[in-house]
Amino acid sequence: MATKRQAAPPQQLAELARSIKGGLPRLIVIRGEERWFVEEALKLITAKAQADGLELSRHDASDPEFKGALLMDDLVASPLFATERLVIARNVEDLLKKSGKESSALTRAASAAAQDKSRGGSVVVTCRKLRADHALCKLAKELKGPVLELRKLWDSPPPWRAGDPTEAETVQWLLTRAKGRKLDLSPRDAVYICAAVGNDLFALETALEKLRHGGGKAVRELIGWDSSAAPWGAADKLLDGQLGPSLAAVEALYRGGMDDERTGRRNVDPRALSAILGATLRNRLRELARGARALEQGANTAEAVRLAGVKGAPTTVEAFGVRLSKRSAADWEGMLADFLDMEARSRSGGGAVLDADARFAFALRWRIEAPSFVRAGGRRG
């Protein structure tokens, strides 16, 4: 059975706002790594709770002063100053992990509070990641409560619109936010801002404030380049063969580096960036070569995806299928051979870094508009 695709985060927030008008559900689960959307969801929930006279109890496991015992007390005890209570437990993924086959203490307490018909109120849990089959996700759905998936917005257009950077989710989000502020922002300038700032939605909001108070100055005067990039994003653009976006993505990566979520710092070491980009390209080219060859041997797209070894969310599988059709098997194999040859020459040259210039040349050779390799997979000339 096909997995139902989750609505984009802005649509999920709109549905949340609509669904809680009649009252908060007993249990709400908020998953996802985009903090801006999580904050907006919590604003909607707490505003409704305050309007309905609920006592608010907030707990954040990432806070150095967090005390789990106080959270547990608020889940089981009656409110002091109101008839009902809203308990918000933030960043509690570690506290929801099972101990062997047993549910965690927090899972049991939150479940009991949500199902206690003798008391009203609501429980909200937020996690960066939580399995869809976790007990709390299942219970929320049973109780008709939302289970939100507030991922980061895509900073590149979907593969089937790869030539139009204005179709990127971040660009569309920025244009919507600008319209809400009555700012005259063109799609072209929105693309520049997203490239210069990155996909940090708080930083993009700050950019809009700069425009609002900019006194009519040009966008590029007000918004400087401070963007990092994801190597896998640059790899995707190189694979899609659109020259302009490929060059821009490679430049952004080597110029701005990449954010390391483990350390909270930005990695600008060209060797590290080249290694990550190289590994991503190598793996994806091998998958595409296998998938394209399977297609040409009579497999359908679903079979080709499986034979290529591609797994993941429905959007990941769909994007792979679309990209697969952009080149012949010989072209994908030729592109892989060219990349491996480029890496081999680098190693024989003492391990020289495959820098931005080398990636630019690779992008030029493999642009789909005018590929420089013949269909048989060999070099021209």
C-alpha cells in the first residue's frame, strides 16, 4: 500500500489552527526539526489554552534546569489555579525511549493523563524525531489529536521543476511571508535571499525585517551573503544537470561551508566538504546507474528503484524516479566513470582537493542542456 504523503508544514499549521477552534484535543504530538514551525504550532496551542482558561505548564528537557519529576507531577496532579491544565513537554525524545520492551515512564504518564476522563486539559509533546508507530503517536490518532511532522522546507525545487528555483519551498514560503508584511518582493529577489541566507526560517524572517526598514535600498545592498549549504543539495543539482543551479550550489558550499548539527558550528574545511560531496555523488551515481540499467532491461520504475537500492520517504523515492529518467543508462554510467576517474587523478596527484573549480568543470561536462559525452558513454574527441 502506498504511504500517504504528509502535507507540507505550512498546510499542517493551517489545519492545526482550524482543528483547535472548537477546543484542544487531549494529546498533540509535534515532531520535526524545523524550530520555526514548532514555535508557531506552540503559539497557536498556548493562545487557545489561554483563551479557554487553562493553566499552562511548560517543561523543556533541553533546559539545564529541567526537572523530570516536576513534569511527571504536572501530568498526574490536578491544576492549582484552573479547572484544566495544558502540559507542554518539549524536546523529550530521549525520555520517550523504551527500556527493553517496556514503555518509558514519561510515555506511560503522558498516556494516562491524556486518557483520564475525570480531568480535562491537554498534553503536548515535541520531539525532533519520533517514530510514527510510537505509542504516543498511535494514541494521539486514536484520540483524534494531530500528529504533526514539521520538517525543514526544501531549499531546492522538486526534480520535476528543477529548472525553476522559484518553486523551492523556502522561496514560496518567503514570498508568502513578504506578502503578509505587504512587502513588494519579486520571485527573483526571493531566490537571491534564500541563497544568501540559507533555509534558516528565523534568519529569513530577519531578512524581511531588514527589507521593511531598508528605506528603499536594493535587496543586495541590505542582505549580504551568509549562507551555508548542504553537500547533498549540491550533489542533487549536479545530478539534475541544470548548469546555473549547479554552479550556484557548488559556490555556496565552498564559499559558505556547511552547518554541522552535531557541533553547532559551520564546517568550512575544503577537504571535509569535498569528501562529503564526493561520497554523496559517488553513492547516488551508482544507484542511478543501476536503476537506469534496470529500466532499459524492462523493469518498471518501482522495480528499478528497488533494484537500485533506494529507500526512504515517498518523496525521496519519487524524486529518484524522476531523476532516473533524465539520462540514459549509458549517460549515468559515463557520469559515474568520469567522476571516479576525477577522484583517481586527484589521489595520484598526492590527494589534491577536488575544489570548486573541479566541480564547475564536472557540472559543465554533464549539463543536460548540452552534454559533452556521447550516448555510448565515451568521451568526445
